[in-house]
Amino acid sequence: MEVIKDKAAKRGIGNADNFKVKKVDIDELKMAHTRFQQTVDDIPVWEGEAIVHLDPDGEVATVTDDLKEALVVNTQPNFSDKDALKIAKSLYKGSKHLTEEPQVDMWIFRGEDRDHLTYRVQMRREDGTNETAIPVIFVDAQTGEKVFEYDNLQTASGVSLYSGTVNITTDLVGSTYYMEDTTRKMGTFNFNNGTTSAARYTDTNDVWDSTAQKAGVDAHYGAAVTYDYFKNVHGRSGIDGNSGPGSVTSADGTTKLVSSRVHYSTNYNNAYWNGTAMTYGDGDGTTFTPLVTLDICGHEMTHGVTERTANLTYSGESGALNESMSDVFGAMVELRARGGTITADTWKIGEQAYTPSTAGDALRYMDNPHAKSGGGYTADDDPDHYAERYTGTADNGGVHINSGIGNKAFYMVAAGGTHHRSGVTVSAGSFEAGQSPWVLSGSGAFYTNAGSYPRSGTSYIYFGVNNSVTGTGYQQVTIPSTATGTLTFWLNISSSESTSTPYDYLYVEVRNSSGALLSTLATYTNQNKTTAGSYSQKSFDLSAYKGQTVRIQFRNTMDGGVTSTFRVEDVSLK
């Protein structure tokens, strides 16, 4: 709170009493992240938030915020929330088809020309038509005008449709099996091509192989592997961090379940997160088959995680980040479930369900967003750089269109490369997305996606391990003339050798594109050993090679005595 008081004193954002603590998270590095909500007369300010990040020792690391300065607003409304609901309904043409009671609350909203006291009206239409939506309308509480609106519908052993025969966790109650996982607190339910109520999936022998069950198997399996990804890779238990939000009670009457609902409506070409559940359509058989692929399941559940963490508004640039994060984690879920080997399909979104009669295409392409053509929203459909972004009002302000910008950034961080627009080259140093584009050779070079001693995540490359072996690992990069030319990486050396004499070696080298040695940057041996998993960061100046294409190479030699292991993580070249 002292940090917020200091900000309040330096900026026109009110006093510290106008800020409420919303949430405190402690991450795996023992850093604390405290989220504050800005208020005026106890009324929250839309998107007026600050996050104070503290180091493990309690010192302030940084503060990120979107606090609204110099707010000027009358906090007395001229009409009631019921009146605001009437106004919002008159503005929404589908108001006669609402499927739940609307919710109304009050917010301060900073508009383009002034600040507004507003009623936020959230409506819900989940009827299985192409007009299914969750419209959110902000009504000025003094004038009755519409200030802002967006659609918060966030889209995109059993025999499955897309993953073959898989093992799923079910629950036996009496003599009946239910497609409910009470450990992960997740259940899968069948709309039977309706829109109002979803039935429990049941089976007598726990072999889920009927036609109607297959989409359910995919959704149930997708939910489980997404849960396991977030739990095992990021230490997060489910969507809300507490294996929730459960909205349906399990068949045994004891557990609240997060629900996946399949066979929604007829010919419904969509999947979505509605704030409490994932819902999957069957597609029309032409544009989509059932939308229950692993990356789509991971995508929809990540919308829930985003809602419970960053809470990115599903509109404009924040909505595009929301969509991109769902694509990113959807791809990561699929990659991990498929064994961790990167293929061309890793970078495709929804490829198994999209246009079944057209082989090789996808809904979106993370490695090359421009390959998504036909929208006509920009000259580069879809954009992959901020300078190319769509700025119109379609697609909720471009939430799907502009997601390619974040997707391309993720691809480059994971796989490396040079961006066609900026010319910036990124070397792929994190190995969470796989070994590629690093090239490993020799019996002393290895990649693991489930290592015992990672610095972060679970993946890294390592060298040595066995006696009398050699190994190399390199990545070829073009260093832009505008780059700083700084190479950094994290290194951990563990060894059964003593530190008295060097026996086992790791060389860090720069070579030309043909493999000829240009420079040896450093040599490490068993004499530099520490405990397994204890990494230190190394840094080198490669500015002499700016404008050139070179190989960054790690090379290892081992003697015939006891062994050493050299682990390399998070390589970066800027």
C-alpha cells in the first residue's frame, strides 16, 4: 500500500484510500504480485488497476498499472439500475432471446472525451444460433447514452475423434460410470444438439466408444491434459487456481465440477467460454467438424484462466492479447499431450477440425499469421506486427484478427527467426516448445522435455553424461546490424569428477554458416561444477558479428573416467 500511496502522491490518481486490494499471488520464484483496484467513492474504475511486484526479500521489483489520472465524475446516478437494464435491452436487438437474467453493476468509465458514471449491463444469449452472444453494454448513469459495448463470448479409455484411443478418468457410482473426474474436479456433459440442458454422459462398461460419446471423450481428455499442463508446468490448479469454478455437482453428490459441454445446438461452428463452462459445437461438417481438438480445448480453458488472472477485456487490443494467450497455451497443451515433438501442426490452430475437405489448412497460423487469408480486414490478413494491426470495429475490435501479432511473437520466442517487418532476429533459447531450431549431433548431446534439473519449465539441452563421448548443439542466426549483439545463457555443471584437474569440457563457440570456427567465447570444465540444478547466467559480446549469419554452438568432449553433465537453458541473443 505504501507503493500505491507514493504513486498517488506523484500522480493525480486520488489517495490510497481509493484503492482496494483485489488479489495477492505468490509465484514459483517467491515473488508477490498484489493487484489493486482504483475506485472513486467506492465505485470501481473500469480497467483502473495496478499490480505491485515484490522480490522475495520484500523489495519492490516493479509496478505495472493502467491507473486513470485526474478523474472528474459525478458519482450520483440520475436513474436506477432497472432503468439502465431497460436502456441496454433497447440497444441490443437480441434482448428478447436472453437465456439468463442480466446482471447490472456500476463502474467509472474513462471515455474518449470525458469520464462517465456508468451502469455495466451484462446479458447472456446462449441459444445455439449464430447470434449466441454475451453482450456487455455500458450505459451513462446520468444521460442514458451508450458509452461502450463488446461481446464477452470468448470463442474459438475412450475412443476420441482426434486423439485416437485415450485413457480418461471417470467415476463409478453404483453400477454406472459417469464421464466425471472428481480428482481434477471436471465433468463432461451432452447437450444432445439442444441448447437449454446438458445430460450426464453414462456408460455401463467404461469403454466410451459410441458415436455420441466420441466428442465427449475428446473434450474430457482435452480438459484433463489442459489441467495437467497448468498444474505440472505452471503449478496452477485449474482455471481459478483452486480446481474451479465448479458449476455442476458430480453424480456422487459430493464434488463441484468445471463442465465441458459438447454437441451444442445444430451445425454450430464455434466453441466458447462463458465464464463458468466450456461449450463445443459440432460444426456444420463443411467449415468445421466437432470443435473438440486438443488445442481448441486448451484455448477455451485458457480464456477462463485469463479471466481469473489478467482479466483482459474481450475487446480491441486487450481482447487480441486475450485471444493470443489462448492460442499460445492451446498450442502448448497440444504439444505436451502429443509427446513434446514440434511439427508443422504445432503452429496451426484448430487444424484437425477446420475445413475437413481441405488438407493442411487451419483456422490460424502462429508461425505465419499472413497465411490466414480471405478476411479482407487488412492488407496482411492476419497481421503479425503492431504496425499492421486492424483498427476497425469488426470482430470486437479485431480480437481474432490481431491475435496474430502476439502469436508471431510467441513463435519467434519459441522457434527463433527474423521478423520480416522489423528485421529483429530472435534466437530460440527456451526449450519448452522443443529442441528445434537447435541442431544436436553426437552421442554426448541431448534434449529433454521432462528434465530433473530445469532452471524453469521442464525442458533443456544437456551435454556429456557418458564416458568418451562428444556432442554439439548449434543454432544458425542472422544478427541484425541494429542488434546489440549480446549473447546470454544459463549454465549448470554437475560432475562426479574432482575440481583439481579438468577432464570434461564444454566449449561455447561462434562458427560461420559452413561450420568453420570463428571464435571460442568460453571453455567450461568439471572444475566449474556446482550442485545439480544450480544455474548461473553467462553473457558475451557478439557485436563484432552484427550483420552476419553465424552459428552459436555448444561443443562437448568427455574423457574415459567418471562423468560430468553440462545443462544449458534460456539462450538469448539480442
